[in-house]
Amino acid sequence: MRAPEFMMHAATLVVVMLLAPLIPGIASRTRSILTARRGAPVWQLYSDLWKLLRRGSVYSRTTTVIFRLVPIALLACVVVSASMLPLDGRSAMLRFPGDVVAFAYVLALGRFVLVLGALDTGSSFEGMGASREVTFAALVEFGFFIALASLSVATHELSLSGMLGSRALAVTWASSAPALIMIVGGLFVLLLAECSRSPVDDPTTHLELTMIHEVIVLDHSGPDLAMILYANALKLSVIGALLARVAMPTMGLSYAMRLGVLVAGLFAVGIGIGVVESSMARLRLPKVPLYIAGGSALSAFALILLLQ
Amino acid sequence: MIFLLSGLSLLVAAAFAVISMRNHRRGNAVFATLVVAGCGLGIVPAVQVLYSATAVRSGFASALPGGDWIFGIDPLSAVFLIALFGVGAAAAVYGVGYMAFDSRTPAWPCHALFALELVALALVVCAQAIMPFMGAWELMAIGSLLLILTEYRHAEARRAGLIYIVATHVGTLALFAMFAVLARTSSDWSFSALATGTTSPSGARIAVLALALVGFGVKAGFVPLHFWLPPAHAAAPSHVSALFSGVLIKVGIYGLLRVITLVGPPPAWWGWLVLGLGLSSAVLGVLWALAQHDIKRLLAYHSVENIGIILMGLGAGALGQAYGHPSLAILGYGAALLHTLNHALFKSILFLAAGAVYRLTGTRNMEELGGLARRMPLTWLAFVVGSAAIIGVPPLNGFVSEWLVFQTLFRAGFSADALRIAVLAVPGLALVGGLALACFVKVGGVVFLGTPRSSRSLSASKPGLLLDGPPLVLAAVCVFIGCLPVLVLPPMLIAGGFVAGVPLLPLEARAMAAAVGAREISIMAAVLALTAAAIWLIAQGLRRTVPVRQSETWGCGYPLPSARMQYTASSFAAPLLEIFGKLSGVRAHRGASVFHSESVDLILDGAVVPWWAVIERAALRLRPLQQGRLSRYLMYVISTVVALLAYLLVRAGDR
């Protein structure tokens, strides 16, 4: 890979990293507009992060070193998985055959450390959250790989850069748009589950028993919590970017246009989350597997269409 | 060959040394040294064969029926020899420390049998003719039975031994039938003659492939032939469990691959069958593992899962052969072999660490453990590396082989023929990964993190270097393979090419490893490490600028938390198990004031044991025939002779 190209990929990653805390803000702003409330400003998460960075930390006496590793491992894993995604619409910084698997499994490594950190506290609430997190993550993984397999079958590519940054995706849009529409729909359903948004998880709840993701990080505080919140926002942007790149192939466009499409896609994801959150309540926990199965089924139909 | 023979002699010497020096203070040290030296010598020719893509063999003329006794190392046997000697050396050293904890069971029989079992396993994978193969196979079966019975005072061990011996002999019976069919059209009983005589009719090939799946399948332990595996792994001493899970069950995989080299490209239905068996084994294995409370039984079910993943690679390879895609066949077989080696490494770590936990706490029940990370930090370190490897996250070896299996399945999706349906196995493998993550978070979190759930785990202490050293060494190998697959993948592809009948030169294998992206895995591992290091520096800087204090875990304001309020292993796994309903094999007993749940093996307790009772009842009907009276037995003999004479007369009359 030539140096200027590499700089372009790196610059896109930096833009996404800077914009990441904005997307949850857009989601909550959309919700407040739709429900006719005043709501928090769009950049609320930025000020939350800034506040947390200056707050003191409290560590539980039960915890071991793994608890302190959680923010570091989580953030590192999200950043590395982002570097495997063709954010700029052409190629990723890291691309190799089967990097789709690496993308998902690096995120899984982050989850592994996060959930172990939750059990490290010995708190029953965090144990409960950890149990729910791994349960739904296993099902989401299933659906996510159906979508990846469909994309791979459609484009005959093994890497994310090949699938999303090549002419093959545009050709597939021309030839089998229904399948790709179903993949986009399925991925959005899974995104809501993976990034702990409504209807799977309610980011605004204040009751520990009803939380999934919030409860895992109950004992983190100060800069550690800031890093975890930031990593979650970045993960939302990364998966949102994946969705945006599937939905909008940008093969022939200039770099500025491709970047614009990406940012527009991320904003659209934020607005979409806000619309879902203002229109439906959180599902009962036993219903969540059905919800994820529905999202997986959408991608599965696409896979069957493409395998025909 | 001379290295292998001297290595095996050292192992035999180790067995005799530990027997003759059983009352001597230094007996164990001599034993461990001899085993490590023997394994070290034995691994040399295997590595040589694998990296140079050659084969060595030597025959011993035999006057017995069945032809010469031929032994040799080819790329296929070399992979299994490396796993065997690597795990064997680590487990033997660990075993010395492990057996010293139990003063009631004498250690020397277990040690001697362990060394001899290593020899038998080496002979199985090196045998190149039917007679030595079956001989070594039975030695291996008997040796492993005796190893299961090391703690024969426990009824659990005796029951496990009984189930094992029945299962293994069913397998042996199928193997006898398989070799009988194979040898019908061949000039002698050596594997090379069997391989050239494969122009046999397709009916015979179907029979051979089906019998191989039963005979070797019992040993490999995929669903539904896995039922002997959990009790045997739980009852055996932990270093023996490591050898069983790491090497013994892999001999079944070896057998399947060996049969492919003997009968040539398998038909497509066999490939689909193996892929299907692999997928169901992987999903059910990890699901049943989630339901376990006994840490060693849980690990045993994970072996069922990983055998499933290996079979998925094997099945994809067979399909590649059947549909005429040689590169896919090499990749599939290579992935299966690499996962075999990787599973041997990380499952040994997990069993050895679990054994240390068992020795220091006296229980294998997870619900009584907790908080061991502070008391056994090195065991925890090894365990967490092993867990990360088994769930297949980078930068560890489990990721490399699962990524290869994924890649084979993705590539199968590109083909224009029916092979592309194989891509449907991709989400299944992803589900297995997700469930394995849930399961190892449960084990790691409940056993090692939080606060101790009983006095047993409260009083645990550091297990010492003999119990911590071997798993840590294996963990280092896991990290090495995970970060530098470019050194380990080419030999696996050479072995895969050997099975697929497409011999690869070392140079070609290296080119193929580079083409599938082995180098970039190292780059990714480096990026991951550097990013984490950079973020760590930033985090340390941030943490230094703010006040830090210690406190209790947040309990929503409740001031008196107790260890019993923690989430248990059962409740952790409950949401996932409920999704799968009856398939998860959990039986819950609800009363007015009690709740109790247990996990049953759907095959052993649901099918094998009930059917066994039916056979037993039928056999009882035959009791009257056997009354212990000599006159009766003489009458049986005479009537048999009369019947045979009558048969001869009738035959003569026909002519």
C-alpha cells in the first residue's frame, strides 16, 4: 500500500474517532425532538467524557488486575477492528483474506475482557449483566456471520475491504438489490442488539435489574469509565460505518465525497436509533432472542437468494 | 527413525525406572527427566519430516501371519507425533507434582502407565501396516483404561472405565471389519499396498468409509459417539485427562485422515456427512458444556465441541476433494490438522490448570469455588490464556485455526457447483464461538474471580512450580503460534496436501500460507499489542491525574454483601440454556422451598443406558442355557458336532 493512500485511511479513522461520541448524541436528540421534549444537547457525551476524565476513581477491594485492564483492552480492540474496516470506502489499513473473521473476533476479545471484569467485582448485578451480555452476543454473532457470508457469496471476496470497497458490491446492488436491502435491514436489527440500544437494552434506565450493558460497568469510575463509554460510542460508529458502507457503495467518488457519504451514513444510523427508541419500548428479556432471530432470518433470506 | 526409536526406548526406560525406584526419593525426578528427554528426541524426526515434506520408514520382517511390521513417519503422522510428545512431556512433569498430593494412591503405577501409553500412541500413528496398527491400537486402549482406573477406589472411576472399555471395543470391532474389507483386494497388509489396491468396487469403499466413521468416531468422540468421554475425562487424574483430550481422542481424527489416504478421494456424501456431524458436534458439545457444574466434565464437553470444529475442517477438505478443488482440500485438511495441534495445546493448559484447582481446593464443583485469581495467580494466568485460545480470539493459536476453517467455508461459497452450500456452516461456527465465549467467561469468572464461595476455595494456596510451570510453557507456545502462524502453517499445509494426494514442496506450502494471509495475522497481532500498549500509557497518565481510592463493590447501597449473593455458574448459564430448551439436557426440580438442577447426557443417560438395560434383560433369558452342569455342556458339544456333520453331509449331497 502506498503512503498517501495509507494516510487517507488513517485520516478517515481519526475523523470517525473524533465523531464517535456525536452519534449517541444524535440518537438522543432525535428522540427528544420526536417526543417533544427539550432533551440534552447533541454533544452531551463529549462533556460527560470530559467530566469523567477529571473525576476520581474508586476500585473495589475484590477486584484484580483484570478489572483495570478492561478499559484498555476494550478500547484497543475497538480501534483495531476499526482499522480492518474500509472506512474511506476503498480499503482498510489492515486487509487480508478472512479479515471479516478477525474483525468479529477482535471485538469478541474486547467483550471477553469486559465481561470477565464484570465478574471480577463479585457483584450479583454485574454477574447478571454479564450473563445477559454473553447470551445475546452469542446470538448476534450467529446473525452477523450470516450477513458476512451473504456479502462474501455476493462479491466473491474474503476481506472486508474487498467486500465493501470493490466494484463487486456496486454490481451486486445492480443485480440483486432485494438481497442487499435485507442484509442492511438485518444488520441494523443486529446493530441495535450489539450496541445495547432499544429495544434490547434501554440506555436511559436507572434500575440495575433492567440493565444489560450499563450494569456491567457499574463499578468503573473516573477516567476508566470515560474510556469504556468512549469505546462503546466508537463501537457504535464502527458497526454503523459497516452498515453505511454496505448500504452505499462509493466506488467512483472522490475522497471528500466518500468521507461525506460515511459521515452522512453515521448520522443516519444515529437518527434511525433515535426513531426506534422513541417509537418502541424495551422488549421483555425472553423476547430478545426472538428479536435477534428475526434479524438473522432477514440475512438468511438474503443468503439463500444469493446462493440460488 | 533412529531418533524416534531411541526416544521411545527412553520412555520405556522411564516406566521401568519409576517402577524400580518406587521407594526411592529421586525416582520421580529420574522419571520426569527420562520422559522429557524421550519426548525431546522423538519430536526431532517429526519436525524434520514436516518441514522437509519427506517421509521415513523402516520394516521389521515378521514370521507371524499378517506380513511385515512396518513403521514410518510421514507428514500426517508427524503432526500427531508433535502434539503427542509436546503434551506428553508437559503432562508427565505436571503429573509428578499432581500425584504427590494424593498420599493414598501410589503414584508409580500411574507414571509407568503414562510413559507406556505415550509409546503406544506413538506406535499407533507410526504404524504403516494393519497388524502393528491394530496391535498398538489395543495397547493404547488397554493403557488408557488402566489410566482411567488410577483412582479405582472411587465408584465414579470404575463406572467411567466400564463405559470406556465397552465403547472402545465397539470401535475396535468396526475397525476389524473395515480392515477386512480393505485387505480383500490388496496383495499384503501394508498401508502402501492397501493404498495402491483402491480400485476396489464402490460398495467396498462405502463400507470402508462408513466403518471408519464408526470405528474412529468412537475414539474421536463426536456426537453421538461421545458418551464415554465426559465420565472418563472427569475420573482420570488431570494430567491423564490432558493427554486424553489433547492426543488420545485425536487418534480418531488421525484414523479418518489415514483412511482417506488409503481409499483416495472420498465421495461427496461422506464429506457432507462429516461436515454435518462436525457442526452438530460443535454446537451440542459447547451447549452441553455450558450446563456442567463439574469443571473437568465441562472441559471434556469442550473437547466434543473442538472435535466438531476439526471435523468441519476435515469435511470441507473432503468436499473440496470430491468436487475437484484441490486447493480447498489442502486448506480444509490443513485447518483440521492445525486445530488438532492447537486444541492439544490449549486443552492441556485448561485441564492442567483445572487439576491444580482441584488439588488445592479438593473440589471440582464450580459453585464452591471463586476468588482463586488472588490465591493462584500463575494458574489463573495460564487458564485465562487457554480460555482466550479456546474461544478463538486473536492473538492466540485458536484464532488462527478457526480463521482457516472459516476461510475454507467462505471459499467453498465461491464455487459454482453444489459445494457452495457449505457456506451455510459459517454462521454455525460463529455461534459455537459465541457460546464458547459465554462458557469460558462462566468458568473463568466463577472459579477464579469474585469472592470465595466456600471455605475450600478460601484456604487455597499457590500450587507450586511443578503444577504451574507446564501449563505456562504450553501457554507460551499458544501465544507463539497465534502471533507467528507463518512458521507453523506451511507444515500443516504440507500434511494437508499429503492427505489430499497433492504433495506440496516446502516452498509451495510457504507461498500458499502467504496467500491465505498468515503474515497479516502477525501484523494484526503486533498492531493489537501496540495499540493496547499506547492506550495503557494514556490510561496510566490519566489515572495518575485523579484521586484513587479503594472501597467495597457497589451493591446498590446494601451494606452487608456476602459471597453467597454472587451470581452462580448455573444462573450465569441459565438464559442461554433456556433458549435451547430440552436440547440442553438440564433437568430442573422445583419444590415449594427447593430448586435443584442437574445436567444429564442426552446420549448416555437418554439412549445408551436404557438400551443397555434392554440388552441385559434379553441376555438374562439365555441364563437357563448356562447351569454349570458338566453333562449339559457335553450335550452342547455333541449336538454341535452332530449338527456340523449333518451340514457336511448335506453339502456333499448337493455336489
